[in-house]
Amino acid sequence: MIDIIFSVFSVYVFIVMGYLAKRFFKERIDDKTITILNVYFLQVFLTFWGLLIRPIDFSFFLAPSIYLAIVIIVILFTALVAKRFFKDKKEYSIAAIAAVIGNTGNLGIPLNIAIFGQESIPYTTIVNLVNVFVVYTFGVYFYSRGSYDAKTSLMNILKLPILWAALIAITLSINGYKPSKAVMDMLMMGAYASMTMQLFLFGIYLYGSSIKELNKHLIAWVSGFKFLVLPAIAFFLLVTLDIDKTIKGIVFIELIMPLAVANVNLASLYECKPKTVTSLVFITSVLFLGVIFVALYLVKLL
């Protein structure tokens, strides 16, 4: 239990640093520049490192396939239903996609290691890859739709280098490419810089964000889908499957992760109320501190 608590709180160190940096240096810190550097450059290193750190084993794809199926079901549902409740285009975009983009990497991987041990790493790594796909396809589309038309939003997906980097890395891995230690060290430097910068950026946006200014319906919608609707759908689907309980548990834990900082990156990049999204990430991160203990009980029932 101590490992789980430490895994959760250790992530927040860099968030606090980002918050303090923005508080003391104000406009001298350009959050949009940091977003561009992270999304267009550093996350390319993170993608290559994550996919080349070990050969891709297709036997591990059962967990991410289930994860992706549940995510797509929820996206279709939220995209249709949210139209009735949110007339503002940007709020609709946030309501449609934010809840399914969880922190499967920075928080999900260490948390699953604490719960299920080192054997969870191959599964969580590929689940995180699938989440990256969701972020830079569905995520880019919906956050773009807050400011752009459908055609431009689809083109924005193709403009981001991360998706292409993932396709190249997967191709290299399937064909047996094994990077040298020097190459992996370089990729690891960029990967850790990217993860740190994401958390730092979250702290920057957290400064100046006001929960009081948020649409209370949007808070209830995103939080409700994140911690009630999504876990309920996941639980009832997973409990019917005749597969290893550890795989069920890993998928369930990854699905109930709080909103990822990637939401802030995309909201900032496409000017889709980044401070609102930052507040939602913060709210779900706080709620998660209580939700995780309920989730651990439900995992035993799968």
C-alpha cells in the first residue's frame, strides 16, 4: 500500500515545480512554447523509447485490444450524448474526449507495478501505446474541433510527428531492429525530459486556473464519466471475459487513471480552453486519491 501511495504522490513533485515556476516568473515562462517543444520534439523521443525498449510481442496485445474496445465504446457514447448538454463547441469537445484520455504512462505503469508486480510491464507498456494512439487520433480530432472544422481537425492528426514516429518504431521493432546502448540512452534522455516537461506544463497551467469559473455541468460530466460510467462499463465487460484475472485487473486500473496531462497539451495546442482542462485534470487527480482504493476492491471481484 505504501508503494501505491508513493507512486501516486511522486508524480506530483514536478507539477508543484511547474506551478511555483509560473507563480514566481509569470509571463517570462511561455507555456505555448513549452507545449510545442514537447509535442513536436521531445515526445518523438518518448515514442521511440517506449516502443523500442523491448521487442513487441503480439501475445501481449490482448489487454490493449480490450482497453481500446472499451475506450471506443465510451467515445462513441459521449460524442453522441454530449451534444445534448453542451452547446459551446469547446466544452463539447472537452466533454466528448477528456474522460477517456487517462494517465496510463506516468502514473498507470508505476501503479500497476506496485499492484501486480514487474510482470505487468509488458501489458502496461502496450496499453500505454494504445493510449498514445487514442490521444493523437481521437484526442487531436476532438480538441481541434473546438476551434477548427472537421477537415482541418483530421489534417491536424496527420501533421503531428508522434503518430508517424510510432508507426516507424513499430515497423522497426517488428523487423527485429535492436538499437544500440548509445541510441537507447539518447532516446531515454528525451523520453524522461518529455515526461518531466508534461508534468511541469501541467503545473504551469494550474497556476491561474480557477475551479470556481468552471461550468459545474462540465465538471460533473467529465468526473462522472471518468470514475462512474467508464469503470462501470469496463467492470461489466471484463467480468464476463474468461481471461487471466491479472490482465483484467491491469486493464481496469489503466481505465480509471485520472485525466492525463496530454489533455492539457492538446487543449493548449488547439486553443480549446487549456485552463479549463487543467482544472479538470487537477480535480480528477485529487478524486483519484480516494477512487483508487475502491478500484482495488473491485479488481478482486473481476
